[in-house]
Amino acid sequence: MDLHAIIPVVRDADAAAAGHPALVALPQGVAYVRAPKVDPYSGSLDLATTPLAPTDAVVEVFGLDRNLFDAANDAKRRVHLCVGGPGTLAAARSPCVDLTPTVCPWTVCFPIFCPCALCNALCAPHEDMDWPPWAAHALVVTENGVVGRRNMRPDGHVIRLGELRHHERDVNAIAWDGFDVDNIEVRSYAEDKDFYCAAPPAHPDPLSYALGFGCYVPCCFWVCRHPTTPGLYRVRISSDHTAKVTARNDSERIPSGQIDLVALARSPEDLLESLRAARARYGAPAAAAIERS
């Protein structure tokens, strides 16, 4: 396994003026989600963003490992009946993963869960996710923040007229002041626990399945199936700012900016160390430059 499967950082002036290939390939309209801005009148935490430019200085680039990616597809196949999401390495929202049939009183409604499993088995069977064109630059670290895919799925998942909100975009960017490195969720599958007294990291998970137990809402989880491939892990970086999303008359708050990746080539320890070092070096200057602009 190549632990340094990254593309070169732009160094010469001509290349820097044209933009780094990893940023040039991004769709238009990507913006860094910054720290929430406090409204002086209402006290609400408003969304603050800064446009991402292809000429932003790239500090480091993290790529996917092909062997780990294939192992992730194999793991997804084993739990697809419950988590769904064919052709992706992401979990689909359904009663099977949101509540699970072991949460009272929903246990008596167990037949409701059967159609979800039947749909995943018959109507939308498992399909491997294709090796993405952005695999060599899955996570880009710039002087202003981090850039990556919100979900492990092919681009173009959401298509509609009008401007997409940040949580609807394939690519999300988060400024250094918009997230806390210590709050990054990392789930190393080979070292995963079988039982959690709270929700497992980055739950629900596309490569494992956890049964929740509790009354009305799950309060503890038993991980009954998870991959054991050494080096395979999932990382989720979430912005401090959250957005209210409403669907079917239900609303919830989700991170406005989020990066969720599986099968990165470099270790989670290397990733977190690199992000801490980059934030320490570029965080304050980037925030000051953004305020001046």
C-alpha cells in the first residue's frame, strides 16, 4: 500500500498562477464555510463563506488507496441489505439505520423495516462504487482550509434548477476557523469496538451495521458487522455552522460543510497530524486575510 499516494504540490510561479490541478477540476461555486457569524440584532449564528479560488495555495493533498477502496466495496456489499446506497460508499437514510428494529416501541412495528430490506435486495441491489476521477486528490489542504467530497458517491447526485445549498453540493470546503481538528471523527474499522454507549463515530456508517437499543431513540449500539481490513478507516470533518433541513415535515440541523471520506491512503494519525500542523501555520493568517478582503 502506497502511504504517500498524493499528487505534487504546486511550486513554480507559472503553475501557481494557473491554479493547482486538484482545485481547477472542482465544480464552480465552491466556497469555504467559515466560523458562524453572530447577528448583532437577533443573536443568531449566520452562515459566513469565502469563495474558493483555483489559485489558492495548496499545502498538501491526500489520495485514496485502490486496495483499501476495493476492500471498502466488499465491506459495503456485506451490509447493503440494511444500509442501501448502491453505487456509493455512503449509507442511505431509512428506518433500518435511523431507528433499527431493536428500539422500543418500534420493535412492534418490525414489518415496517422489511420493505426497506426488500427494496435494497430486489429493487436496488448492491453495486460497487467506481474508482472516482478525484481519487488522487480526495482531500485537498489549502492555506485557507480543507476541500473534499461531502459523501463517498459519484458527482452529480443532486441535480436541480437554482443554486445548490452547501449540504447539497458534491464538494464542500471548510475554512480553518470553521472547524475544530479535535472534533474530527475517525473510525478505524480494524480497531472498532463491538459496543458503544452512545452513537458510534460518524453514525450511520456505510461499511458496518449497528443495532441500536433504547426507548423511542437508540441510546447504545451493538456493532454486529464491520470490516477488519488493516488500514481501512473513515474520516468525517464537519463545520461548526449547522443548517436546518426539512424533509417530510421533519426538520433537523446538519453541518453546513462536511467532508466524509473512506479509504484514504495515509494513516489517520498522519492525517490528523498534518491538519493540526497546517491549521497552526495557516489558520490565523488565513482568517486575517479573509477579514481584509
